Amino acid sequence: MAKVAKQHPFQRDWRRDLLIAGLSSLVLAMTVLLYTFGLTDDFLPRLFNAFIGFFLVISGTAFLVVPSVNWLFARFSKKKPRNAPAASPKRNVPKNRPKEV
């Protein structure tokens, strides 16, 4: 299997990630609204508003803030991304000790 070059965090397919964020936001909004207010007459507009709020907070944090902070830290710490292969286990090599006289 050929090695795939690592992409920048913003160069990716976002559909799956946004779907996961949307579903988790919807479930979270439903649980918060049902626990707090119960099933009221204006449940659907409240659900829509809560969903939008949770979705913006979750997706903004996960897809914008975290990759940006990661990129800034890597850029200003002068640390190159790690592309080295996995380290092999160290062998048990005897230490070079001075010979006793």
C-alpha cells in the first residue's frame, strides 16, 4: 500500500464530520430541551434554535479552533510535523565498560 502524503487540516472532505457534528448537536439539543422544558407547544422552534447554537459551537470548536491552534503551535514552535517511521524496539546491547585491571 502506497504512503499517502499528509494533507493540511483544512484540505479534507467535510461531509462525514459535519454529519456527525449535526447528529450529535440534534441529540444534545433534544435532550437539553426535553429535560429542561418538557414537551411544550413551541418545541420545534426551540429545537431549531438550540440545534443551530449547539452546531455552531461544536463545529466551530472542532473544525476551526482546534486545527488553527494546532497549526499555529506547530508553526511558532519551529517543530516540523513528524513524518518519520515508527521507532523500532531498542536492542539489548551490552554497554562499553572500561576493562578492570
